Amino acid sequence: MDAFTAGLLQRIRATESDLTMARETGDDFLAEVEQAELDDLHRLAAEHGVQVGVSHV
């Protein structure tokens, strides 16, 4: 796995975690921000052929 793919997948995992935390604490604004970031990261992954949710080990 190249550095771009590894970094992108790490950012996706971190954003998913942040989104979960925002939802659990009831922070609707932060949840919207994190969801938008996650959507952008998924779009970027798709544009570069990076499969999300699949083990790259």
C-alpha cells in the first residue's frame, strides 16, 4: 500500500471516529462537519480507486 492510500484510509478512520463521537455527544453541528469531511474523503478515495472498508493488509 502506498503512502497516499494509507494516509487516506487513516483519515477516513479518524473522521468516522470523530463523527461517532459527535453523534454520541449530541453535537449536531460537529456531526454535520464530520459527515461532510467523510463524504469528501470517500469521494477522493473513489476518484483514486481506493477501496474503503476493505482490508489492505
